[in-house]
Amino acid sequence: MTGVGRTVGIGAGAVSAWAATSGAAVATGPLAGGALVEWAGWRAVFLVNVPIGTAVLALTAGRAVACPRGRRRIDWPAQLAAAAALALLTDALIAAGAQAWAHAAWSPAGFGASAVALGRLERRSQAPVLNRALLRSARVRAGLLAGAAVNFALTGGLFVLPLLLQERWHLGPLQTGLAFLPLTVPFAVNPPFTGRIVARVGTRAPILAGLALLTGGAAVLAGTVFAGGGYVWLAVGLLMTGFGVSYVLPALVAAVIGVAPEGTAGAVGGLLNAVRQVGATLGVVVMGAAVAVDTGWALMASAVVCAVAWRAFAQAGRVGATAPAARIEPGPAGPVLPTRSVLPARHGDGDTEADHGEPAGPADQGQPLW
């Protein structure tokens, strides 16, 4: 995964293989979970993770899985402050969603203190948690927003839709898992196709198409709930959502990791994952609270969030449309197509990234990413 962005053909293939593998697990999860709940009770859903986790540890313990060491040191105080801030923010959002106001009173205070400590540590750190060179780019910020929006829609939908299927349609756990197949099957079958699209035209088109599908899918789901429609329309909305996720995420991972300066792919990938998990938490809190009014409004909130992310990503692309095209350079898999850099070519003082001692990302070296 750290090689993503050296050439889009190789990187997109690696990311699509990763996405298809994880997508296959997502596709089987609702079915397996529904069967376990129906036949062995809800506790079995947690117990099944013990042998799976043991198998993963055994597979990764040897030398078959290796990760090259980087030269960049880890600022442990800043990392701990970032982890504390995210944990306390999550706790505050969950407490607010549950209307546990006494609990929610101290979590925001703890989050604020952790965020202030993180800001002070970041200003003095030689190895900051947040790469400021990346965050200067409107395109990268839009990519992070897109990642948060995808998880907002997906996780929030997975929270509210089973309630609809079981309470209003009276489906059992296994039937609910089967009903989710239009959502989950695209996760397993579509990422290789997304990888070929990324290798051919770059990441922008599949990300915008995926966000549009997520917006439309949530709107169809909301309309189905409001109109009291049948499962056919619900399946259409789920299918659109599934394809939307499977277009956005592989392309987004390739894009964000691909523009990372040398040696920071892990940090940038971690930032994307952190932002996505914050989006997932917000999705559960916001959509869960909206269910108290109507499930349709919860799904409409998802459509609005994805539409905002689509607009931000589209505008970020237009902002950089006047940048000069990068040169064509040969790569290990053949010529690399021309592209435009994601990172800003110059700082406000006129100096380049190299003048500030920050290595250029792969996009600055001629790789087609955005």
C-alpha cells in the first residue's frame, strides 16, 4: 500500500485488490451476523471474532508480512494527544445522541483540553501528526471530507436501516442480512473495475460518480420510507449506495496516499482513516437522533452530507484546473500519463516545497492521481 502513487496502474491495482478483499468480508458480514444472531444469540457475533483475530495474528506474525522502516520518528506525546482528542470527541457525540447530558458535560471539556494540547505539541514537533503541507491543498481537504461523508452514509445507514427492516417490516435477523445483499455485494465485485477506471482516467471521475450515487441512493431510500414503498425500491437505493461506496473508497485511498510526501504515506493513510471514523461516529449520532422523528429524515440527512461532499470535491478540482500540466515520465510499468499536482506548487512566500525541506509527493513527479 505504501507504493501507491508511484504509478497509478500499479497503485490502483493494489488498492482495488485490498478493497475487493475487505469488501468480500463486508458482503458476508450481514449474512453471517444474521445467521449467528438467529441461531446462537447476539453474543455469538462477538465470540466469532476470537478465532478470526487469532488467525490474523498468526498470519501476520511471521516474516511473510514485512513493512519497511521509515526514517521519520514518532512524536508519542502528540500521537497520544490526538488519540485522546478523537476518543473524547466520540464519547461526547455518543453521550449527546443518547441524551446522557451529565455524561456529555465533561467529555467536550476533555476533548477541548486534548485539542489544545495537541495544537501546542504540533507547533513544536519535528514530526507532527498532521502533515501541514498536505492540509494546505483544497483537494486533499475535499478528499478527507469525501471519506468522512462515505462513512457517515454507510455506517449511519447500517445503524438505522436494520431498525426499519425489523421493526416496521418485521424481518428476522437472517432475513435482514439477506435484504442487505444489494448494498454489500458491490463491495466485493466492483473494486477491481474501479481500479481499472483509476488506472485509465485517474481518481477524480470515480470519486465524483461514487458520491453522486451515494447522494441518489440515500434520496431513493428516504423517498421509499416516506412513500411507504416496497422492497424493490429499497433494493435500488441499497444498490446505488453499495456501488457509490465501492467507487469512492478505492479511488480515494489511492489518491490521498498517492499524494503523500515521501515517507508519510502511513501518516496520511492514518489521517484518512481517522477522519472516516469521525464521519462514521457522526453518522450514527445524527442519523440515530433523526430516527426519533422519522427514518426517512435520517436517510435524507445522509443524502445532504454526500451532496455537500460532492460539491466540495468538484469545486476543489476546478480550483486546481489552471495549474500547469506535469511532465510525462517513464515508470516501472511504462509511460506515466500527464497530470496536475495536488499539492500546491508554491507557498505564499513564493518558495517551493523543496525550499521548505519537504519532499515532493508523487503527484509532483508526474503520476496521474487527480
